[in-house]
Amino acid sequence: METNGSGASPIDEHLRAELRAIVGENAIVQRTSELKVYECDGWTIEKSRPDLLVMPRTTAEVSAVLKALHKRKIAFVPRGAGTGLSGGALPIQAPVMICTSRMNRILAIDLANRRVEVESGVVNLHVSNAVKADGYFYAPDPSSQMACTIGGNIAENSGGPHTLKYGVTTNHVLAVELVLPDGGIVELGGPVEDRWGYDLVGALIGAEGTAGIVTRATLKLLREPEARQTLLAIFPDVESATRAVSATIAAGIIPGAIEMMDRLIIRAVEAAFHIGLPDDAEAVLIIELDGLAAGMDERLVRVCELVRGCGAREIRIARDEAERANIWQGRKRAFGAVGRLAPNYATQDGVVPRTRLPQILRAIAAIAEHYRLRIGNVFHAGDGNIHPIVLYDERDPDEVRRAIEAGRDILKACVQLGGSLSGEHGIGAEKIQEMPLLFSPDDLMVMTELRRVFDPDGRSNPNKIIPTPGACVEVTTPHRQAAL
């Protein structure tokens, strides 16, 4: 489904000349053939090309670019690496795209105070790599961490497999430098965790670029755990696997990660990477324990007992770092493996209480049957953050329609089970129509007023997150609690 991002373009030669003077000729993309690369992010069902792409290298350049756009009242959309999965970087009535990928310097590493200062275009994994030799790491680890950037992580409040124990991006950002839509530069937060007054950093994280453009961030670093134990548990059915998740946490054990893959995903991963997954299994769990070496063996034995008690037919424990990396390769590269199954796929991102995982998986199976689509499941089972992968072929308009409707039904089911619309991918353009399922008109109005504090004219990433009055296809009484 392709949208017209901006209609008649307000970009004239005077603006182009001004922007060239700010960032240089080689930092501007304007040919239609080259702009096609930027017509979508990881949410490929909708596409819209910007009229102009600008790639600044410094905060000063970002500020000057936004001042030029503000003077002409032109809307813009920020973009990092384009790995987002909810259409957050889709230019809808935003003619100019501003890409921060060239702002990729690690500015300062302060191990004594366990923090690092980076520009917003720094790749997530590069942060941990920069401090790994000293025994530190940056905790948020999205599956796309080899490509996604810190600025994009802040926009979407990204998580990853280790969210269960370590939390999402908002738990690891101390301060940000933000360029407001009028070009003003503000500093939010500070070098220490304790903040006084309003938590403006918290308000900004997850705002999906609707408050301006983050150009720099101060992040928390953690010490590498003394010990890790990673196991792969193989199950004859998905319900046994979900019971094992709840049983482990109910026993008072909080693993670093608990990930689940169903049969469709297992087969795709094994066909792509040959890591030794049994293609007759209905589900596998990856459970990783980390922390102090003292007591680690006892925790591992207890987890194995719990998992076996829930019906695991086999448990494989990684004997060394190579085997651990092999297990995680299957999970981290699962989305890429799905490309073997269909020409296109859409990754959903709902949340349910972990005790409701059996119900949501049954609902997803029924939705797949109803819409005559294949849907695979790979997700962060420990915190109930599901990622159903809807397979489709964009060459078939009816199949595209069914894929979109299936995704909406999955989100409705999540809300009805007491969950949420997003765990880490954000709302973007994909889920904006579903916001009234969870939030009342008053809730949405408060969000709108908060956004106006940063962006009074609504020019920073317009038509994202918050639906405009009358734009929603369905308005219902918000569901806030799980049915008993």
C-alpha cells in the first residue's frame, strides 16, 4: 500500500540551496531513484517516498536544517537506520526526511561512573563492543542491534531478549540532547540517575520522533555478569512451553532472557542456518541465566527441573561461548530466516500478561486460519511481548488486505487479554487506528497536549502515534484490565 507522502511539494530551489549550504552537496538526496530506498522502514506494507533527504553530521547542522524548515512551516520525519517495524519513519505529509546515520561517534566513555556519551547514529551493538574489553556492556539488545541506532532505540523505547531482567531503553538513558522542531537545542536529564522535577527524558523516550530529533545521549553501562548459563528446551507443544515460562518466574527465578520460537519459525531458522534445531518440535525456549557465579549451578538445576516438569522432551545446555552464540544466532536471525517462507512478512508487537500466553497463541492460530495466512511466532516470552510474523505476498492486494486485518485482530486480542498494543516497536503509522482500543479520548488529548509542548505546530513526524479526531476506524470503550 503506497501513500503520497506530501502531495504538491513545498520544496523549492531556494530551500535546496540553503540546505546544501548547511550540510553540503553530498549530504542531500533528491533523485527519485535514490529516494526509493527510503520509502519505508521494516514495516513494508505501507510505502511513501520523501521529497528530499538530508543527512547532517552535527547537532549544529540539524539545528540549522530545522530552522530552515520551521521558517517555511515544512514538516519532517527523523530516521535512523530504518530498522523500525511500525512505520515510524514513514514520511506521511512530511516532505523532508532527516537521517542521523552519519552522526555515529562515541564521544566519551566514563567507566568510573559507568556511562557513555554517544551520537544518535551510533549502532547499538557498537556501544557494547567499545567497552567489552573492560568488562562492561549496554543492556538493551534489539534483534536488529547489529544495525539499529541509539536514536531509533530512544524513539521507539526499544527492548530486546534481555528486557525481562534489564528493562527497555528508558531504563538505560540518563540524558539526551534534543533539537526542537524550531531548531532550538535543549539538554534533558543529566549525568546521574536521580532527576528532579518532571521526567522529560522519560516523556521523550518512546515519543517516536514527535518531539524533535535526538542528536546525542548519555547511556548507562552495566558490568558483565560473572557467569552465564544458556539452555535450549524443546517441547512437544506450545502450551507446555508457555507453562514453563510462568513456572520459572513463579519460582522466584528471573532469567536474563526467556525466548520462544514455534514450529514454523524453528523450521525456517534451521533451513537457513543449520544450527541443530529439531524440525519436528512444536516449540523451543531459550533460557539464559546470568549473574553471580555463586549459586549459578543450583539455579540451572532448578530451572531444568521446572522445564522438565512442564513437559520439555529435551534440554540442551551450552557448554561454552561458541555453543551459546550458536543458540542465540537462531533467535537473533529468525526474522531474516522468515524471508525463505514468503515474499513478504509483517512483524507484530503486542503484549499480554505472561500467564495469558496460551490464550493469545490460540487466538493467533484462529486468526491465521480465518484469514488463510501463515503466522509464525517468535517472541520475548518472559515479559509477554509477542512478535507474530504474518506472511503474505505484496503482489496480491487481497492478501495484503488480509495481512493488515489479521494484524489488527491480533492487537485487539492482546488488549482484550489485558495487554498492550506495543512492547518495543512503537505505534508509528501501523497501529495508530488501534490506539482508542486502549486509551480514552481524554487520554489521547493529554498525549496531544504533551506533544504540543515540544512541537506546537505538529511538524515533527506528523500522523504518528496519536490519531487525529475522526480519523480512527473504530472507537470503543478502552480495555484496561484482563478479563477474569
